[in-house]
Amino acid sequence: MSRYHDTCPAKINLGLHIRGRWPNGYHLLETLLIPYPALYDDLEVEVRPGHDQIDLHISGEVPPLDEENYLSKAYRYLQKAAGKPLPALRVRLHKRIPVSAGLGGGSSNAGTFLRLLHQIFPDLLSPDKLHDVAAQIGSDVPFFLHRKPMIATGTGTTLTPYDIDLSRYQIYLLTPPVPCSTRYIYRGLSSNSWSRTSIVPILQEPIETWKETLHNDLESVSFLIYPTLLTYKNALYEAGAVYASMNGSGSSLYGIWKASQ
């Protein structure tokens, strides 16, 4: 029996502009996703005798019991896509990433799990089919197959590598104890609050200019429901951040500071 380890990093959204909406109700967005490896979950996969069984053990920031875990979902979707028996696995996950905070914890678990299985069993699925499996699980999951800065468009699953240098800056996360439902936030989003513009030209400008031009359009809903989040964002600016934003659908926020020389 072999054991394999990896870490599941959190993610940060630099800007989140709504560009439109499909007739089926899904919003079209554009955001720059970057990994935040300072905050991560631990994943261990052990290959065991047998097939088509996953024995899952979770500790730490355990997600709600009434929700199917993304790892079980990833294993089930992978079974269907592979069209053949999968090796039996024992999976241990220790969670540090807060749940329902916009940090992509569950998506990172699933994406890292698929990434690790692809490394262990490279002939199981092609990279393109692996991406398709990841997209079925959740919109942020494909990003965690790559774990490098990516512009995400459409429903978030269309990814384009993006070169950005943040070496002269430090990013700090703040996660208030206010769980936010991504689905609920999107349902409350009014078209009047859509930016409708691309974030790419804005990202090419100095970070110090982003405060007025780079938006997270989901703030219009989250700050209305949870006004304390706006207070936290203002506090980040008061503490000297050159840019601050809610992360994803919240409740986490982040500030960007110039690194000490």
C-alpha cells in the first residue's frame, strides 16, 4: 500500500466583474484567481487493495454533515468518466481553510485530489477530460488542477494563464465568523451592480490604482446582508492596505500592502 501527500491551498480573487448572464440564470464573470499557499488543508491518499471504494476521514474545520464532501463527489465523477474500476482509496483530510468563506477550500480539496490521482495514475484520464470532471464538481475546481494565476471567465471554468508579479507586495487575509452562501449571494445580485467590463486592462495598471477601478461585484449583496464586512474592508484600508476587497462571495477579505524593503 502506497501513501501520497499534498497540500490544498486557499485561493484569492483579484477582482470579480460580472459581464452578463446566461438565459439559464448562470452569471458570466471574469476574475483573476491566484493560489494562497500560506493557508492550506493537508491531504493524504493511500491506495488500498480492492476497487471502487473511498474511505474518507476528515478532521479540523469539518464542513456541514448535510453536504456531500467534494472528495466523495470527485471520486464518484471520476468513476463515471473513467468508465472502469478505480483503485480503492483511504483518504485523510485535515482542514484549516474556513468553510463558506470564499476561500475555495472544498474546491481546493477536490482539485488537489484529482491532481494527485492523475500523478499516481497518469493513464486514467487525459488532462482535458480531467478538466471536464473538475468543472462538473464546481466552478473553482479546475483552477486547483493548475495552481498558478489564471483568468477565469464564463462560469469560472474557462481558464487562461496570467502573468502577474506580486513579489513587492504582501497579502493578508481576514476571515470574520460570518459564513456566506455563494448560491444565496448570486441570487441576490442585481444587474445594476454588474461592472460589465474586463478586469485585464485594470490589472495591468499599478496596484495603487485598483481601489477605484477593480471591483468585486458580489460585495453589493454581501455588504447589504452583512454590513460588518464593509466595516472590516474599511479597516484594512485604514491599516494601510493599498488595495482591499472581499474575497469571492465572502466572508473572507484581504488587503494588499507594499512589502517592507
